[in-house]
Amino acid sequence: FGRPWIFIRGVPSMDFLPPEGPLEVAFAGRSNVGKSSLINALVAKKGLARTSNTPGRTQELNYFVPDGYSGQEGDMPPMAIVDMPGYGYAQAPKELVDNWTKLVFDYLRGRSTLKRVYVLIDSRHGIKKNDDEVLDLLDKAAVSYQVVLTKTDKIKEAGVRRLLEETTEKIRKRPAAFPEVLATSSEKAGGIDDLRRAIGVAVGK
Ligand code: GDP
């Protein structure tokens, strides 16, 4: 994560996906879960992933890579981060939800360089129905994923411990879930290094 990261492309449908190159990890979560903040904390760059409060505005996979690589063979970035569109808006029209599901499912099924999806869960809410549906989708697509709690600074330490146990138990029987659940706070920089390490292992660096 040493180099500055840059945004390379927004992908509204599969036709716009960059050719498969570097290994990828993707981030998914309900709108407002703290996904942009976590990606920014991860790459230590404010404003890289837009912290947006306009639900449903963009339904794109946003691609980020470390800067300074040509992308040509032999000069490939070591990995890419894919910011998946948020889900779970209260007023989302069915068409938007269907679009989301199609884009995400096509991507999950078709991308051999995708090594892991990080599914973010707000510490104050735990796994909700629409999170469960996304976990179902990931299990169905057989894409390895890991659950990451966000905003742990908003609840007490004992609460975080309890939620970690509960969440670990909830995903125990899910076939594509990585068993360890991570706890993070972008605000307090908690757990960010653990997440960096987990990503490093997932992409084999
Ligand atoms: P996104 O919609 O998932 O990209 O969520 P954002 O990153 O835009 O964050 C949504 C809101 O939660 C913003 O007001 C952030 O400031 C806040 N937020 C994000 N991460 C944290 C965190 O770790 N701790 C606290 N206290 N607030 C956070």
C-alpha cells in the first residue's frame, strides 16, 4: 500500500471491465456502511473513494490501482481494489436493485482475478436481511469473502467482542466465507493494519 493510489475506471456494465490483469479484491456493503471511508483509510488517501451520501446515484464498479505502472505486460500493478456500488437503500426502486444484482453477479461469476470480497457490516447494526442476501449471492458465485465490521468506535469494546462472536457464528456454515471476522474503525484507524495484512495474504503478497 506504499504508493499513491489512483482511480482508473467506473464500470457500469460488464462490457466496460478492464482486461483481467492484477489480482483484485472488492468491497461491498450497505449504503452508508463506511465503505468509502475504509477504502480511503486503507490506501491513506482522503477523497479517493468518494464519501457520498447520494444513495443509488452511481451503480458502477470503481477500479483503483497504485499509481506509476504502465499496465503493460511486466509492468502490472500488484493488485487492484474494486469498490462495488452500495446496496440496501430504503427507497430503491426494483429496477435499481435488479441492475445491482445483475452487475454484481456477472462480475462475481466472471472474474478469475478476483481473489476476495470484503463485505462490510456496520457495528451498530450487525448483519441485516439484505446483507444476508449478498452473502447468499457470494456463496452461490463461490467467491471467497470476509466480513469486516466498520465504525467500531461507535460501540463499546465489550459490544465489539460480542458482535464479533455473534457474526462469526452467523457465517460459520456459509461455504465461501472466510472464518475470521475483522473489526475496523476508519475514524480511529482501528484494525486497518489487520485488514491490509488480510488483503496481502488474499492476493499472495
Ligand atoms: P459509504 O456510503 O459506505 O461509502 O459510507 P461513507 O464512508 O461515506 O461513510 C458514511 C458515514 O459514516 C459518513 O458520515 C462517515 O463520516 C461515517 N463513518 C465512516 N466510517 C466511520 C468510522 O469508522 N467511525 C465513525 N464514527 N464514523 C464513520
